[in-house]
Amino acid sequence: MERTFTQVGKPYSEGKEEELSGMFDRLSWRSIPCTMGAMPGEAIKGAITELRIPKVDFVACSHEMAPYGLLGIKAHYKNGDATVYLVDEGDKVVVLASDFYPPQDETKEKGGESDGGTA
């Protein structure tokens, strides 16, 4: 997994990457469809539309960053899976960070090696 903190989210994350990573780990994920408060739900829907996030399976909402909301979206792309973390300021949503999980090499999943050669 590769975590990337965004430049636009720097006012919230600079020097707090470790603390935020802990908050990300504590998020409680809900499978889609789900019910949640109107404001975080609308913020998540807006982010999915604006960022064109495909195949969303799970979403999360936390108040651990109060007075701001912490939101999460898990999605599947053709080249792997991604988790997007956002801060909800009330009037706008800012992307804090994202995790990217590239697909596992099938031979490594089976315990073999993928060196292209023969034994």
C-alpha cells in the first residue's frame, strides 16, 4: 500500500501525518448502500461525483477531527483499489490523502516467483 498526502490538504496534515494515519485506521466502514447523516452523506456523494470515483463499495464518517468531519471512500479501479480520505469543512470538502493498492501478482499469491524464467 502506498499512502499519498495531498498538497491541497497540507494545512490539515502537515506535521500530523502519523496522527491522521491513526485516525484513518480507526474509521468505521459501512458498505454501500447505507444510511448516515445528511451532511456527511451529501459530502461523500459530491466527492464521488466531482472526483469521478468509480465502483465505490464502502464509505466512512468520523468526528475525530472536530470541528471538521473526516470522511473516507473505498473504490475499485481497473489498475487496483484506492481509499480516499477527505476533510469536510462544512462548505467544502478537501482531499487529505489516498491509499493505493495495486493488484497482487497472481504467481506471488500462489507462492511462486515471477521471474519469467524456467526452473
